[in-house]
Amino acid sequence: MSAVENHLLERLPRPDRLRLLAACEPVELVLSEVLCVPDLPVRHVYFPIRGFISLVTPVDGSPGVEVGMVGREGMLGAQLALGIATTPWRAVVQGAGGAWRIGTVAFKRELAHSPALQRGLNRYLYVLMAQHAASAGCLRFHLTGQRLARWLLMSQDRAHSDSFHVTHEFLAYMLGMRRVGITAAASTLQRNGLIEYHRGELKVLDRTGLEAAACSCYASDRRTYAQLLG
């Protein structure tokens, strides 16, 4: 990896960034790989570059529902800035690709030496809080098609491509819905010319139209990030 390509790292002063990168290693995020689970100490911190990660909250023994997403705009393991070693969610690789990885001990050492890193993580933690709050309201009040459009936009942003692989089963899992509902909503988006979907391969055809079809949570998430970390 010749470039940083992670927004949180790029925002750091150059000496802090170089010192942190020297302690990192490049890794490949593998589709469906589980990076951490609830209530167990995390072993590594990840700064995605091309891959992206779903944050899933388990519910009563079920697979759970997605409450957040992490791509190269953020990181996995930000709770370490609060002195907390565990997470409340299951982190699953949703999009394969590269990332910078650093062990938690080394990361906490860098955190202690970089006030800029601490400030950046504090702001990013608020972004995650806002994303989780929006997801809770979205699950309760917004229609399936709106939620699906939001999810597709979030995935496209982090995939940095108009095309990516996703199945109806995976969408139902992420959105906490029955597959039949996801299929109906995806069919509507396809009939309206917003997406193209075939055998798990999805392509966004009309980004503007998809934004119009999404709920207000998508624009709210982007606005919060831009205000704090843009």
C-alpha cells in the first residue's frame, strides 16, 4: 500500500501519521470475515482503505441487525479512545479490500503520544453515535424501500464503485427484515431505473434518483460527518 487512503489517518499531522503507520501492517479484509464479537477484548484496530465493515447488534440469539458501517472514512476500534477494550457489536467484513491494522497495545501507545489522534477519534465516536441513533429511528419509522436505498448508498460510498456484490439474503440480514420484503423493494428500485441487479451483482444506475428514494437518515449521516471530520 503506497498511499494512506484512510480519511482519519490523512487528517493527522504528518509526524503523527508516519509514526502510526510505521506500527501498522497492511492486511486484506476477506468477505464475511468476523473481526470482533461483543463482550470480548478486541485484538486489533482496523483502518479500512478499500474494504468496508458492517457493525451488527445481536438480538436475542438471532443474527441481529446492522447499526453502522465503517469504510475508509473511519475505523474499527474507536472505543479504545474511551479506555474500553470491548465492543457491543459484531464486526463483519461486508466489502473485501485492503486495510491498515495495528495491535491494540501498540495503538494505545500511539494514542497516548498523539493528542491529534485522540481528538480525531473523539469526533469519530460522535459520528458513530449519530449513525447508530439514526439506524434505530430508521428501523422503526422508515419504509423498506427507503431503508434499502440508504443502505445501498452507504455501501456505494464505501465500495468507491457503482457495482458491488450483495445478495437478497445478506440484505435481509443487514436490515433485519424478511427476504420477501427486500426482494419487493429491490424490484421497485430496479423498475424505476435506479439500480440493476442480477445474480448477486448490483449496479447503481441513477445515484441522484437513489438519493431521492432514500430516507433522510442518509443525508443526515453525511452532514454530521462533514461538519466534524470533513
